[in-house]
Amino acid sequence: YVLGPRGSGSSESGVSEGASNILFKVVLLGDPGVGKSCLAAIFREDQEKESSEHQQQEVYECTLTVDGEDTTLLVVDTGESEAQKPNGSCDSPMRLGNAYIIVYSVTDRASFESASELRIQLRRTRQAENIPIILVGNKADLVRSREVSVEEGRACAVVFDCKFIETSAVLQLNVQELFEGMVRQIRLRREGTDT
Ligand code: GDP
Ligand code: MG
């Protein structure tokens, strides 16, 4: 039920008839507690739900209008047991995504190191593919308990050749921007090298 980046991208007529509206599966990865579920919760506005911690995987479908064009994302929030699945298994989160958001907490250096590890695993698992990845330093609101600087996050993203943004899921800072950035990354890939 997941469609890959298959559209030709040639029909930019602005008349959206469904066919041009491709679904992209965006997977959230990162250590437990870094704020993945809180970030995904931006798409959960009409549901009053508190018990997400007990669920292993949640998928949100959302359509974002970015630069005047709609793109529908399936945002997959992975739970703890999910992350334990070996990369080889076909339902491993490392395999099922069309794009990735790797999250760490700026208040937790170990989660920052895990993010690098995840990036390396992802590259190994999906070698041939040029998949969009955004590195996210979440909990930027917790100024006093910060352990990872913005500069470190940015430098890490340079090394790992991905985009970078700091967010605060609780204050909803940069969360919209994160997902819009993801849409732009996806479109860049879709359109290939020419314009
Ligand atoms: P997950 O395990 O990665 O899904 O993390 P959760 O989304 O469940 O968040 C773990 C804890 O961190 C919860 O208590 C959240 O309220 C808290 N949290 C998540 N994002 C932020 C943030 O941006 N700032 C602050 N201060 N707390 C956050
Ligand atoms: Mg969670």
C-alpha cells in the first residue's frame, strides 16, 4: 500500500486529480524519549490521545501544501520494539521508508550518538538509494539541560550529508518547518537533476 517515488513529475498542471498526489512514507527514527511521538503528534490534532507510548507504530497521513502544491506524507512513528528489528527483516523501519527523520534530544548526548549510528545503518541498508534524511535536534526549549550544541548538530549533518533542524515538539517550534522541509527534499529527488 506504499507507493514509491514513481510519478513522472511532468504533470504539474495544478489540477490535482489524485494520480499526481503520491504518498511518501516518512519514518521517524531515534532513541526512546527523544520526542518522536510528540513530533508526529502535530498531525493528530483531531484525536485526543494520551496512550501512544504503549503502541509500537503509528501512522499518520497528512497532506501538506508547500509552495502551492500538495504532497501527502505517511508519517510513521516507530516505537521501541520496532527499533530492535534487524535491518535485514523486510518490515524493519530501515527498509520501509521513502524518507527519514532521525531525531535526537539536544539534552541527551547518547541519543546524538545513536543518531549517527542510525544514519550509518541507514546508509548501509539503503546504499544505492538517495533517500531524503533530516537530522533533528529536538527539545531545543530545554536550554539549561542542553548537552549538544547547534553547531555540533549542524556539523554532524554535514558529515552525514543530510539536512538539519532543531525543534521543540512541546512548543511547536520548527515542527511545521521540519515537515515542509521534508516535502521539499522529496520533491528535489523526484524532480531529479533538471530543474
Ligand atoms: P519518543 O519515545 O521518541 O516517542 O518520545 P516522546 O514523544 O514520547 O517524548 C518523550 C518525553 O519527552 C515526553 O515526556 C515528552 O513530553 C518530552 N518531550 C518531547 N519533545 C519535547 C520537547 O521538544 N521539549 C521538551 N521539553 N520535552 C519534550
Ligand atoms: Mg514514541
